[in-house]
Amino acid sequence: MRLMTPGLRKAALTVHVATSVGWLGAVVCFLLLAVAGLTGTSQQLVRSAYLMMDLIGWAVILPLSLASLASGIIQALGTVWGLFRHYWVLIKLIITALATALLLLHLQPVTHMAGIASVSDLSPTDMTAMRTQLLADAAAAVLALLVTTVLSLYKPRGLTKYGRTRNERRQPAGQQP
């Protein structure tokens, strides 16, 4: 297996950390806008919140999620961690891939709400279920991204079956791992 050079590894890690942290920060902003959209009493504030949620979702959050996913895969494949060797890397991959896929689904109602907000005033009781769902989805996304952050920092031990098999194949006969 050929690993990245130290300089390339640091550059890839920098891209991955920057996009991941940016994604988390943008989702926190989105969450705050969802709170404003649900609880705001000013029609102008509510309208602005949903228009901004649509813009941030498509122009900031989606590109950052895709960049984080791609850079994470590159980082895993180009380092000793591997993509399927360690549980923490595999769990991060699954969470990131699911979060990105769910984001694509989540952006549809965001765009719908922005469309409604762009042509009419929303009263505090209009579309309450959808507005609440947008808030809950954003909160869940923050939680998921915090879990991936914790996994990155603590790197809990544990090899997958694939990782154990690869390690056994690399060990010369009669030598302890």
C-alpha cells in the first residue's frame, strides 16, 4: 500500500478538517435560522430566515458536506488508518455519507419553505409541522457532526474484521502482532 507523503498528507488533512469544521459551523447557523423561522414573531424575520436557509443549504452546506466526504475518503485511503480497517473511520464514513444523503433530501422542504416565504407572509401558525421538522433535522445534523468530530479526536481502538485480516496477513509466521 502506498501512503501519501507527509506534505501531501498534511495538505489533505487540512482540507478535510477545514471542510468538516466549516460544515459543522454552517449547520449551526442553519439551526439558528430554523429557530428564528419557527419562533420569530416578525414576518420579515421569518421570511428572511427561510430564504437564508435555502441559500446556505445549497451554496454552503451541500458543497462542504461533499468536500468533507471526498477529503475524508482520500485521507483514509492515503494513510495507515485505511477506509475499512478501523471502526472509528468506518463509523465516520457511514455517518458522513448518510448525513450527506439526508441533506439532499432535507434541502427539498427547505427550498419549498423558501418558495412559500418568497411569495407570502408566514404567520406563526403556518406550516408549523414542516418548520418544526426543519429545526429537528438541523439539530440532528449538528449532533451527527459532533459525533464524527469526537471520533476524529479520540480515535477509539478497534479493528474491523477486514482490518484484523489485513494485519494477520502482514505478520510473518510465528510473530506476535
